[in-house]
Amino acid sequence: MHETIRMHLEGHQQVLRRVAAELPGPIATAAEMIVSALAGGGKLLVMGNGGSAADAQHFAAELVGRYRCERMALPAIALSTDTSILTAVGNDYGFESIFSRQVEALARSGDVVFGISTSGRSPNVVKALATARELGCTTIVLTGGDGGSVLPLADAAIMVPSEQTPLIQEAHLTIIHILCHLIEQASLPMDRQDPR
């Protein structure tokens, strides 16, 4: 049992070391896109399935609430939270439309639509990103492995270098926290910004 625990933690550390070495550029690009959209009056729409749905809700909550600093609330919506919409759209149009229908209703040009998918192959995330592009939104994906079928639909992609879903998800949460920090810092006056 101890060996299993040690191996899991070592795998986690190896992935995060690669994230630190390979992904600062893509993470910074995504943060800059979100900051620019928010500064221009846009909003952030975030989506994912299962654990990625929880990550989407976590991301939106940190921005609407606060991450580390007191500031104005930032407009972010997780598309995985309204059970009436999810079940109505899933029943009437199919599960692959649960996010695209919400993007069609809520997104406007200048918004950011942010898809989270460990494989990059979730049909409902792919369809929603395609809808977002048709509406003139900026699209960002947080994924893993080879990026999957979301890549051609993304203006920016953050791909965790792993094929193991649990390790990808663990890295995703860390990346979301980094994005929250960067976005929050950009929303504060210069004299209140934390250099860390």
C-alpha cells in the first residue's frame, strides 16, 4: 500500500515538473486572453464533464468570489451547474448539445469559451467550441495527451503531458489555480498586486 501511494505521488510530481518546464507559455497566453476579454466587457464560460465539470465550477467560483485578494467580482459561468437546462437539453436535443445550446444562448463575440477535457474528445465540448467559434468567441482548451479533437477549435491550448486521466486532472486543478492568480492580479491596481 505504501509503495502504491509513493508511486502515485511520484507520478504527480513528474507531471507537474513537465508542466513547469513546458507549459508556462500556453498558460500565460490563456490568462492574457481571458484578462483581455474581461477588460473589454466580456465574460468567461467554462465547461467540462465529470471531474472536469467540477473543475469548471471551481474555476468560475474563484473568479465570481475571490481567489486570494479582495476585488470586484469577475463574470464567469460554469455551464455544468443548471440541472434543469442540462436535463431538458439532454432529453430534447441529446447529451452532445448540453453545452453548445448554452453557448448559443449566453455567449457573445468578445467572450471566452473555455473547454476542459482530459482526452480532448468529449463530443459535447467539441460541439460547444465549434458553436463558440461561429459566434466570434475566443476559445481555450485545457486538455491532456495529444489534445484530441478540440485542438483545431482552440485559439489557445494547454495540454498536460500525460496519458493518465487522474494525473491530468490533478495538473488541471493546479493550472486553474495559476490562471485564477494571473487573472486576479491583472484585475487589481498596481499597488495591490502580489509579485508571486
